[in-house]
Amino acid sequence: MQTCDPMVWSGFADTKDYLRQSKLSPFSGEFYLSRPSGNFYPRPVTIPLLYKVAGSRPETIVQMQKYLHCLSVFFLVSAMMLFISSAGIRIVMMLAVYFLMSWWNIVGWTTMILSESLSMSFLFSWLASFLWLFKRREKRILALHIIITLLFCFTRDSWIYILLCFYLMMCVLVLLSDRSLLKYSLVMLFTGVVIFFVQGELSRIGQRTKLPLANSMVLRVMPDYRYYAWFKARGMPDEKRIRNYLSRLDVSKENELFDFYSLYTDPVYIPFLDWCAGEGRTRYTEFLATHPAYTLLLKDPPWKLKRIWAVNIDYARKVNGYSMLAEKIFPFFTPVSVVISAILLMLIFLKRKDQWLLYPVIMAVIFAINIFLLYNADAMEVERHLFITMVMVQFISIWAYSLILDECVRRIRKALP
């Protein structure tokens, strides 16, 4: 498998931002508190920090991403096996997860100088450390989980919202089933709250919500006159050219996409972009809270909503190497598979009261929330932001059905004389 092809990623503005930030000194405030300048938009610090460790060399970065991917998957599988009693089911689950992780929809990102690969690796590591923590209940594992959580949250700004939902649900679950785990849940909830406020301030300084909000305003809000009028009445700059021209462009066509990018560079749009970086954030949050049809994606046509389930989007080169076999199998499971497995696990939980049976259910819930969060956050690159959805559909299904099969084996053994 080819390791690094600049022709694939060199044109992305994100790549240039990550590499530029990685060349700053990590001991300077500018590394963490940079403000936008020219075509540079500062990113959450974990990715540029790891790129700095790799010497800001694309070839080394790609190799690092591959090693971290393999390490995180090994860590995850070892944690998952702690909750399976049948040796046979352990082996089947292990092989299934390893096979899934060879899917190009996952592996392909390791060849890119973008955040997706490292973000996934830290997601797997975060989940693994959580499973180890709630199985072993040791302070050193808690410390490891906090460190991984910090690094994970700063791979992408949106993760902290998901983790807060996760820890809130965990607090409720342990109150209902095993209160001895409450102190760990409260520690992690408190950690999440601290990260939320710190990250919010860093995002405000770096104006990281400006362009995503501008994208959503132009592509989803302005085409509907009622929505446009709602924002106009609340102080949005009156930029008719945006609504009459940019919001009519088809960004799926390359030539019209480049016309759309003038939004970021043309001085005539500066008042609108400044509004998006400031008051617009508050107004958009208010809008989401008062317009459920928009927030719940009820107004978007089916062809747009299909982007939520995107796989192998056109970023990395074509499928190659050992991923060819997995490509013939995945995606194997559907969202319906996740729903069925969640129902079965909840039924088993009602009998056994083992809270770890509901971990896949909680993961399914938070990634359902993730769909609405990211779709509403940025209407431009929905496929790229949500490719993780089908990855998690496959992973959660494998995890959940492994637990269900293990329960079946356990009951059969118990029934035998």
C-alpha cells in the first residue's frame, strides 16, 4: 500500500493549517491561542501537536497514523474481551473487529494529512480506556482515561458535546445499577465540563465556528425565506448577494464549489463572516432551539440525508492493499441492525442488571446525537464529517451481537446438566 501521495491531500486548506500550526513552538501561546490570519485558521491542538512530534513531515505523519491506528485497535479489542466469557465468542469478535478495521473507509484516512485518522484512533483508545476503567476500577487507569480524553477532545471541537452526553448517561446508569461506579462517572463528568469551557474559549479565540456556521447559513438557512427573515430580523448583515447567488450554487459540482469559496476571501462578505464569528453563534443556537423541524433534519430532502451514511468518500485514493477483501463485505450491518441489537441488549439487561450490557446501547445513542450535531454544525462537508457514522454502525453491531451470543452461550451452558 502506498504510504504518502501529496497529490491526494496537498490541495486541502485543512492540511495547510495543520502543518503550519505544527511548525509553531508548542511552548508558545501562539500554538494554543492562535487567531485567524489571512488563509490560516487555527485548529484544535492535538493534531498539530502530534504532527510536530512527527517532525511536520507528511511521510512520517502517515506512518505515525498507521501505527497509532493499529495500537488503538489492539487496545480496544483487549478491552472488549474483558466482557466476553466464552473463549469462542472472544475469538470471533476479535477477528471481526480486526477485519472491520482493515476497511478502506477507516484505513484510507491514515494516508491523508487530515484529522480523521487520529480522531478515530483516539476515539477507539478513549472507549478502550473507559472499558478498562469500569472493569478494573483502578486510579491509574482513571488517570490514563483522563489523559486520553483530553487528547481525544482536542482532535475535533465537536467531540466534547458527545462525551458530555455519554458521561451524563453513565451517571444515570450507575445510579440505577451499580453506585460503586458513581465516583468515576462524576469525575469524568466534571472533567468533561472543564474541557467544554476551556475548549469553548479556545474555539472563540480561534474563530473555529465562523466558517462552519457561514456554510450552514448559506446552504441550509438562506434558501428558506422564513429562516432568512428570522435571522435578518435579529441583526444578520443584509448581504443579498449571498442569498441570491451563493445559496443557489450546487457545491457538489466542482466549478460551482470554487465559486462558493469566494465567501471566505471576498472582502464584501467580511461583515457577514464577522457576524458568524460573534453574535451569529448565539443566534444560531437560539434558532436550533426554536426550530425543531430544522434541527431534526425534517426539512432536508432524502438525497441530502443520504450523506449521513456515506462510505469511502472521494478523499483518499482508490481502495488497495489488504483492504480489498474487507471492501467486499462492509458495510455489512445497517442502522436497523443496531436498533435490533440495542433492544435485545436492553431485554437481557432487565434480567441480569449488568450495566456493561448497555454500553453499546449508549454508544449507539450518542452517535445518533452526533448525526444531528454535525449535520447542523456545518452543511458543507456532511459526508466527511459523518463518515464515522457507518463505521460505528458496523462496530457497535459487532460488539452488541457478540455480547448477545455470549449470553446465549452462557444460558445454554447453564441449562446443560
